[in-house]
Amino acid sequence: MTLSKIFLIAVALFSLAIPVWAVELVKGENLVELHFLLQLRRVDFGQSHTSINNEGQVYSGFIAKRGEIRLEGSLNEENLRWGIMLDPIGLSNKITQDAYISLEYIPFFNIKMGQFKYPQNLDGRTSNAKLIMIERSILGRTFGTKRDLGIEFSYNHKYFEYALGLVNGSGQNNPENNDKKDWVARVLAKPVPYISLGGSIYRGRQPSGITQRTAAEVKFNYKNFILQSEYQVGKDSSLERWGVYLQASYQVGNIVQPCLRGEIWEPGKNNLKDKKSIIAGGINFFLKGESTKISFNYFLVTEETNETDNNEFIMQWQLSF
Ligand SMILES: [Ca+2]
């Protein structure tokens, strides 16, 4: 066990002893909040020793998936916000997740600079603690949930939401690798409180070739019922990939939430008959709020050709405040 993991477990135990959602480290004008997310899993998959959800995992077993420690605060009557987020459990080159300063002086025009998750698709934008299924869709994590260094202009209004970013394009914790900057945007309309619909795009040029993404998304959230769907196509040099999914969930009281998702994913558009269809079903049992829970998911994976035994069962314990 590495020192960083021992440190993380110490933080987790310390945190469990504090019965509040966000810990105020410093009182006064310069308030600092501590947030925490711990995801621990038992994963079982078929004889093929390949997992669609846990790349590089060859054997079934226990996984410490995430241990995110987030510090954030604001100055000047919340016109200036800042945040850093570390994950000592993750890969060594991914420990620093977020590091940003955000200026919120101009109406409808917040400006953020640093490293952060840039705006791209709905599943990717959903924070790790608030995911309904244990794993994102393949579309969501292939094209979304990516971080980079750059600047972002955004605003979240009752009737609309936009985010426009300019980023290096070289990815999280990587130095810039060419003179080109990539641009990215996501725009949503919210005509009524329970519907949001919109899309996102990414246009960039890497040393290896162009990067392009185009996505459309819709979310319907009425009382305890959530239905969301999105489509996205992406091009990296000559590799073209696309996916589409539909996900539904219903929360019964404050205790239990069954969820279901169907997805089609094509990892290489130029290859014939390499599509996968994934049907995932699960249930969440809430222990405190919606972010501290025990979840069970089953993934039924069907290949268009070369069917492999890679169906997967995941149990996850998640603590978050
Ligand atoms: Ca670049």
C-alpha cells in the first residue's frame, strides 16, 4: 500500500466522523470547503478476461475506483471562486484532476481558467458522485469526462445554459504539444423546468491529426423519474466512432432507485460489423442523500460478430459529501 493510499484512508476515516455534508475548514471571509468521494467496487466478469467498463482489468476482484478530495472556496462575496481536486487512488499521472480560478463579475459570463473537465456531452458532464448507473455509457466516457488546461466562458440560467472553451488539446496533466488550440462548446435550452435539450461540439488538431466531436442530448426529469438520451459521433484522424443510448431511472421514496440503460456503440465506423449493444440494469440503495449509496449493476454485452463472454456484474459502495 502506497503512502498516498494510507493518507487517503486516514482522510476517509476522519471524514466519516464528521456528520455534515461539506466541512468548513476555515471560518471567516475566506471559507474553504472540503468535499470527498470514495468509490469501492467488487467486479465480476466472464471467461474472456476482458471488461467493457474496467479497461486493463484482467481478473475479477475488488477495485478502489475513485478517492476524490476536493477543496474549494470563494473570495470577494463569491465573485471569485477557486477549486482544486486530487484523486490519489487514480493513475499516477491523473492525481491532479482540477485546478482552477473562476471570475464571476460579469452578468451571464463566468470566466474560468486552469485545468477542468471541459464541456462535452451530458453523461460526461454529470459528476462522478451523481452518476445513476455505476459506470457511464461508453459514449459518455470515450468522448466526455475529459480534462484539459484552458479557459472557459459559461453561464447556467433558468432557461438556458452555455459553456464555450479553448483548451490545449493535449489532455489532463500533459504539456501542450503543438501551436494549435482546440475549441469546445455545449449549449442547452430549458424551455420548461423538467426538460433540457441541446448539444456539444469539439474541434481540434493534434500532432496525429484532427479531433472532431458532435453530440445531441435530451433529458427529461419529472419528479422522481429521469429519462435521458444522447447521440455522439467522434473523429480522431482516420478513426470514426459513434454511440447512442437511452437511460431511465425512478426513485422510490428516499431509499431505492432502479435504473436501466440501453446503448449501441461502434468503435470503428470503417470496420464492418463491430458494433456492440449493451443493456445495463441496476439498483441503488441510498444510505444518506443520493450520493452515499450501495449500487448493483449488471451489464449484458452483445457483439455484432465474435460474441465474447464479457457480461459484467459490479457492486459499488459510494460515500460522498
Ligand atoms: Ca494543442
